[in-house]
Amino acid sequence: MASGAELSAQGWFRLMVQSRLAPGLRGYGFIGSGHTFRASIDGYYAQVTLQQANAASTSYVRFTADLSVVRRNEWDEQLRVRPYYGSRPQPSAPGWSARIGELISVGGFPIGEMWWELDAGRPFESLADEVVSAVRWYGLPAMMEQIASARRGH
């Protein structure tokens, strides 16, 4: 493998995901690799997808976390009918979805858009820990509430 100084921003991002984000998310029951991680909870899929901003920069990557909850049998049926969807729910998939910034509040107000920036060649441990913490403290509770609400029939 190339040294960190030789990796592009995309390569550095992949390294951060493989070495820090994926293990951190797996610690909370998610499986997956690349940009998509999913947990099976009470008949639902709770999913975290790392979404990159479209940027031509080779020196940094901007990214956020998209969260979704889909009933397993509905998603499995969609895959049966539309196998080209792969492992990612599409915008038309039934269920709930939100960006992580919609779930984080400051002073009682959601911050809205939240993007992290990873600079190629810079240490990323604290950045990765921040992303995993945001999923743990804001994403997981929101996903669990959506699952509980759906099970109650609301």
C-alpha cells in the first residue's frame, strides 16, 4: 500500500473508512463496507450511507452521513423486483431517511447541513471518531425511534 503522503484524497478517504469508520460502526451492530453500512433491527434495516460531495479536488473529500430505515420485507421485495438497486435504498424506497445534520440540534434548532472535510495526508482519527459519535448519539436514537414508531403503527 502507498504511504499516506502518496494517496489521493479518495484513497485517504477509503483508508479512513476501512481503518476507523467501518470498525466504529461495526461496534454498534452495522455490517458493510465501502460507503454503506446496515444493521438488521426488529424486522427493519437501519442504514448509514456515507455521501460524498461532488468536488473535483484531489486534496480533500467532503462527506456527510445519510441515514435510512426500511422494513426488511419491503426492501427485500424491492430487490427481488429491481435487483439493479443493489444494497442501497433508493429515494422511492418506502421508509424513513434523513441526513445526520437534520438530527443534530444547537440551541433547540437542527443545524441542517453537516459536512465533514478530510484533507489528504492529514491525521483522521479524531475526524472518524466524530463521525461515529454523531451516528451513535444522534443517528441511532433517531433510527430506533422510527422503528419503534413504525412497530406501534404511527
